[in-house]
Amino acid sequence: MRYEFILNFNFQTSATTLTWMLYELALHPDVQEKMHEEVTRVIGTNKSPSIEKYYELIFVRNAVQETLRKRPPISLIPKLCRTKTTIGDYEIPENTEVYLNAYEAQHDERYWKSPHSFIPERFDPTSDYYTKRPSGTLIPFSIGHRKCIGSRYEFFTLIITLKDSVKLRQRW
Ligand code: HEM
């Protein structure tokens, strides 16, 4: 695998997600407020929090999930169908390029209430809505054998960056 490919997928997707996240936060001061409250309560003035502390930032993580749902950085995921395949009513000839449409899956009204609204609470692990969501409806990192290997790393990078941004907000 080419290094450029890995670096590109890594930096561009992270930068895009962070940009959209900050945009959504600017539009939703209430979400900003909740994140600020959680970071202050969980991390406080601790300059080097343990990894466990980051796991406690549930609302911040939910806001990251909601950004990746509403604005997936890779909205069409390219695949090559190597052999003749039938999916439902569709017959796909061999060597056809097909795309997983992450944007559509993540805005499908059958599974997402008010899909165009930014609602981090929908990712609360205790919500029925979250636990009953079928697989394949949230695929910013793709699905299957070739799905992104960086998803967990990515979450931590974003949460650590956002944690500092919402702390800095005190000085804005
Ligand atoms: C918001 C951030 C990211 C998003 C949305 C994202 C999304 C994706 C998607 C959609 C794929 C294609 C999977 C497929 O073909 O089915 C992929 C592949 C990949 N990603 Fe990410 N990615 C992100 C961050 C990262 C990071 C931080 C790393 C490395 C540390 C990384 C490394 C890779 C690699 C190596 C692949 C190729 C996997 C393979 O083909 O087996 N990604 N990513």
C-alpha cells in the first residue's frame, strides 16, 4: 500500500471532520456548552489525563459521531466488484466500479429521525434509538473486511483536539 494513500486518508479526513465539527459547534452553542461542561467536570485542570478519562467524555464522543454521520468526509466509498454478483434486484457485472453511499445511508429517514439536524444525543448508548439501529446505517469508516483501520485512533485524536478547543473557549 502506498504511504501517500495512508497519509492522505489520515490527514484529509481528520481535517475535514474537525472543520465540520467546529462549524456545527458555531451553529449550536448549546452543544458547545454541554461539551464544555463535560470537559470541565471530567478533565478539569488535569494536564495529562489518563486514557480512561477520555472514555468518560461521552457527550464529546457523541458529538464527533454525529459530525461523522451528518457530514461523512468520504461520502462515496469506491469498490470494485470483481465477479458477477446479484444484490436484491440488481445484477452487477464483473469488474464494475460500485460505491457505498455513506451520505445516503446516514440520512435515511427510516433509521434517522430529522437526519439533517445535528443531534449528538441520538448516540447516547442508553437510548433505544441508538441500540436498535441496524448495521450499515452508519458507515463513515466503511464496513466489511477493508473498513478503515484508523477509526479508534481517529476518535481519540478528535476528542483530544476538541477537548482543548472547548477549554480555550473560556478565553474567547
Ligand atoms: C475521520 C477520519 C477517517 C475517516 C472518515 C476514514 C474513512 C475511511 C474509509 C471510508 C476507508 C475506505 C474503506 C473501504 O474501502 O471499505 C478508509 C480506509 C483506510 N483508512 Fe481511514 N478514515 C479516517 C481516518 C484514518 C486514520 C486516522 C488512519 C490511520 C491512522 C486511517 C487509515 C486507513 C487505511 C490504512 C485504510 C485502508 C484500509 C484497507 O484498505 O484495508 N484512516 N478510511
